Amino acid sequence: MNRARRRPWYETAFQKDYLARYKHRSDAAAKAELPFILRALALPRGACVLDLCCGAGRHARALARAGYRVIGIDLSADLLRTARSESRGRAIRYLRADMRRLPLPRASVDGAINIFTSFGYFARDTENARVLAEVARVLKPGAPFVMDYLNLKPTLAALVPCSERVGSGMRVLECRHFDARRRRLVKTICIARRGRTAVLCESVRAYTPRELVAMFRRAGFSIAALYGSLCGAPFNAARSPRCVVAARKRPAKS
């Protein structure tokens, strides 16, 4: 008997209601984070920046307003539709693609960003490592890459098992746990709206900062610095809420 393929969580979680659930991840928030991102990238105006997992394009628009050419890549058709609608007139090219297979030529991009824990989605570590390898492939030698990721120890310490909120015409119940066997942070989301209930899941491989740095180095990056927030706060493994990696693609050996 043929069974329908069960879709991975990341193919169903980022649909229209995602933007309502994460309203605080706004253009205003992206604008506030931009000064640090620009300092970490250290690229001249007019450079081409890849916004990997760009979602609805809030950081892509901020970069474009600052004078950069931007390529936004995401898998969600819904979020890309919103991104294109809200980015008209900007120097942004949006592409729909899997982040393990970027539709860009080798060494064609001046810099890249990956914001809001948009990494660790895949079941196998080799697949997640492939994402970093693809970013390295499309970056020019010496090009910067800034990734905003969770910091595992304080994230687990502050993990709220369940929370509920009401707004935008829906009731959202979120339950969270750490799957120690698979080393994943898992969130189950129940959305009640107009008498109907939908259940979604988010599941992210929870790498430690040390594991993340090792993956970057294996993919061909050197680490410039770690930061504790997108405001550029110093990184503290025990206390920083985020682990922001500022890296550069290593030049090829001659």
C-alpha cells in the first residue's frame, strides 16, 4: 500500500499565520538590529548580501534601505509572497529554494546573514552541515557570514513548558521540551481559530556554541567573534540569550 509522504515540519510551520504568531519579529525590530549586522558584515554599500531563510523579508528590506543589493532565499511560498509584496521598489531578488541547495553560482555573493535560529532544521547533522557548506560555496573568498542562533545553556534554563496567548483572532497554545536523545528543541503549537484547531510543530537541532563553531570551521569558515545578541553584546556561554557567530569564508589555499 502506498503511503503519502509525511511532510517535514519546516514545510508546514511557515505559512500565513506564522507572521501573526511572531508579530514582534517586525521591520522595526530588524531596523534596530541593522547597525550591529552592518558592523559585523563590514561591507561597502552596493555589496550583494544573501539573506538566507529571509522569511517575509524584514532584514532584506533593512539591508536594501541601507544601500545593499539583497538576495532573499526561503522555502515558504507564503512568506515569500508577503516579502515580494512589501518589498516593491527595493533592490531585492527573492528566490524560493531549499537552503541545502542554493540556486546561486559559486563565489557570487559578497556576504550573508541567517537570522532568528533558522538553522538546525534537518534530522541529520550532515544535512545541517551541508547548509554551511552551501553558504561557503556561494560566498566569495574572505566574505563575511553572520548567523543568529540560540545559546543552548541559558535557553534550556529559561525554557517555559507551556504558554498561551490570544490575539489576531486566534488562541495559541505552545508547549516546549528538550528531546535529550535527539538533542532537539521541540515546540508543539495548537492554533484555535473560528471553531477550528490546527497543530504545528517546530523542531531545531540544539547545537552548543562549541559544536556550532566546529561546524563552521569544517565548512571552511574562520570565526571572527561570537556575540550574545544582535545588539553586539559580549558573548557569555552561561548567560547570553543568543549565540551570534561572525565568520568569514577562508580564502582557498594557493
